[in-house]
Amino acid sequence: MQKTIYFIIVQKIKAILKSTIRFPRLSYETRGVTFKTTPVDFESRALKKIYKHCTLVYPLEGYGFLIGTRDPEFIKAALPVGKTARWYEYNDRFANIMPASEKARDLASKFDMEVLGLYHSYASDCTKELPLKAVPLEYQSSLIYVQHVNGGYVYFKSYGYRRNAKGIWEQYEVRRRVQRITKSGQNPKRIMTQWNRIWGVLDYGNNYSVELRRLFGSKDA
């Protein structure tokens, strides 16, 4: 009897979540995008840093650097840089990337790594604009990780992109590496501590008093 009641409650909760939480439709990504079979590995703590940054600033978009090693390509840490000013604008999606690029490269080199690309969040339940817009030209051949955030929750099946020589965006599956980094000098926490000293501690606020009113009301609110 108790199991039956528990099952009914679980089914009702699932029905409510399904009706209220809108997950992104990824069909747009098939237009003008080729699919690569080689996945890109991310250290699990690097993904957690991205998840935290992107959910805290929602419905604004967060962005930052991806650093790691090549051959094989392995993203070992994420360096948060900033956020957009408005939830419905994408022009400042990477506003501070270029001013921070040299600092990010210097920091990565100190840990025997490189800047391999960028990440940005994408709230498809808020904006009609597509991701991969406003990517700085210098980084279009690098990996661009798009983290979907809907209703304030991260969408774990997200992808990386890289523009090839023909100007076509190639899509890469992202694979979480559960293996901890053995090289102590490349510990993500140590890297983040250094980054905060260089770039400064970010404001992770989402301007909720203004932006949530805009989101559910008028842009002029």
C-alpha cells in the first residue's frame, strides 16, 4: 500500500515538472552544424564551476575561459570572467573576454596549460537569440562550450563547438572525466584562487530585482 502511494506521488511530481520546466529544443543545432565523433573531456570540477556560475547569474548569461592540455584535449579548469547586463541581449556575451585573455593565458602557462576555448550559458527559455553569436573572432576556431540553463537549472546534455576552416561550426560531445587530476599543481581550486587574485572575485548576482521583472514582464520594467 505504501509503495503504491509513493509511486502515485512520484508520478504526479514528474507530471508537474514536465509541464512547468521547459527544456531546450536542440533541433536548431543541426542547421549548419556538423557532428564530430571525438568527444572532448572535461574534468568534473571544471564542469561544476561552469554549472555554478551559469545557474547563479540566470536569467543573465555567464561566460569565461576553458583551460587545459592538448593531445589529448582535456579541459581541466574553468575561469569565470563575467555576465551579460540584460537577459534578452547577447551582444555583451563575451564583453570582457579580450581584456582578460592575456591574464588567462599567463595563468594557464604557470600551471603548464593553455587557454583552449570559452564557455557561455544560454537560457533558451528566456531568449530567442541563438548561441554561438558574438564569439570573438580570435576564439572561433577554439572550443566554445554552450551550457544550457532553463528555469535556473542546468541542462547536463550540452555540447562544445568549434568553427572549422570552411566556416562551419562542428559540434562535439562533452564527456565528464571522473578521474581526479593527479598533478597537484593543476588542482582547480588552486587555479581558481590564483584567478580571483588576478581578475578579482566576480559578482554572481543575477540582478533579480530588475531582471526577473523584465523576464516575466516588460523589457522596460
